[in-house]
Amino acid sequence: MINQEYIGVLDSGVGGLSVLSELKSQMDSANFIYFGDTKNMPYGTKTTEEIFEYTKNILNFFLEKNVKNVVFACNTTSAVAYDRLKIEFNNKLNIFPLIQSVASCAIDGLKDDDCVAIMATKATINSKKYEEEIKKYNEKIKVIGIDCTGFVEIVENRLYQEQSSLDLIEEKLKIAKENNAKRIVLGCTHYPYLLDILKKKFQQVEYFNPAQALAKKVKNSIDLTKCNQGEMEFFVSKNPDEFKLSAKTFFDIKKDVQCINLK
Ligand code: DGL
């Protein structure tokens, strides 16, 4: 659309839709382009260099689509690729990284000796980004990381009822229980899809979904005057129909999801 700008939202798959749904509810009239890199999913088990390259390709695609603001609706990308991409796309794109934008809210109301558990992908946990960002606001708080490799595949392939999925979720929650976690941060945007199961298995803990805090930050930071026709476009790099099915928890996508190969 001539002169209309879009807000780009990216993730490896359907996870970022848990953020897009919050962005949409806080900024209903904004134009959004979503890209789910389903061909390269999951990001969490890839190398830093691979994640950097995948994300860079998406950012170049966004530039062609008249995107000025990009939301990294992906913790893994925010953890391992944001610092370099911010420099590389400086002056071209304004990027909102997830972890860095929500770290203070993630520990809101917690006391010095409380424990906060970060459930996230291997790459996010290994980066220690949550810990680093949280400690800027409270260096005494105890932060533990739980590598939840396998959760993304449960969500992308809708394996919610499989015994092996339930066992894996149980095993990961056990670590939070053993550490007396007061709060669990859903440190991967795919994990809000698992919230009902998580709550059923471990109720005595608070769950923090960063989407709301991130959306608020975006809303308060950007000028929507050139970006306000309520347009929504969805792109993936593989299996658009599977994407639509898995997306249903957060988005009933009525229009076509376009499939494109970035490189
Ligand atoms: N949903 C993304 C995140 O928040 C990526 C998950 C993955 O592809 O491993 O980290």
C-alpha cells in the first residue's frame, strides 16, 4: 500500500503470534507483517551464526516491504543476534528486542531472595541474556535457566496430548519446583501455547508471559500515523497450511499465508 508503513514481527514459527495477538489488541489499527521462519525452525538448537543469518534475511525482506519498526517476537533472536543486527541495521530499522524490553517487568514485585526460573530454548539459556538483563534491575535476585529443548516442536506439531510431551514438560517443571521458583518466565514465545498444561502441572507459581509488556513498550514508542489501516500480512518459509493449523490458539488466520524462500 502506497505510503503505508508496516510493523514487522518475526519468529521461527507460530511462537511470535502469541506476541502479535497482544500487539493487535493494544494497537488494533496498526499494520503488521508477520514472518515465521518455519523452514529453519527451531532456532533454539542452532548456532549463533545461523540464527544471525536467518534473522538478517528476514530483516532484509522487511526492508523491501516498507517496514520501519521490527518486533523480535523471539527470545532466541533477541538473546544471540540482536546486538549485532542493531548495529548492522542502524538508521534503517528500529528494532524492539524481546528480552531487553521486558526484563524489568519480569521481576516486578519479586523480592531480593526470590527465585525466578527462565524456561527457554538452549540458545537463550546458554546466552544467559535474561540473567544479564534482570541483574541490571536487581542483582540479588536468584535467576535459574531451564533449557526446554523440545517444547517448540510440541507446539509447532500440536503434540499436546502425547505422553512424551507431558513427561518432558513435567521433567522441566520439576527443576523450577526444586528451586522453589516464585515465578516462571515463559522465555520462548512458543511456550504460552503450553500455559494450560503448565498450570495444570504446577499451580503454585506465577507465570510471566512477556508479550503484554513488550506490546506496551512498542505502543508507547512508535508513531502510528503512517501505519494505521489495520492491515495484516502473514509469511512463512515452509508449510503455510501447517502454520495456519498450529497458529489457531492465538490467531484464526482467515487469509492466505504466503510462502517464500528468503535465500
Ligand atoms: N519462539 C522463539 C523464542 O522465543 C524461537 C524458538 C525456536 O525456534 O527454537 O525463542
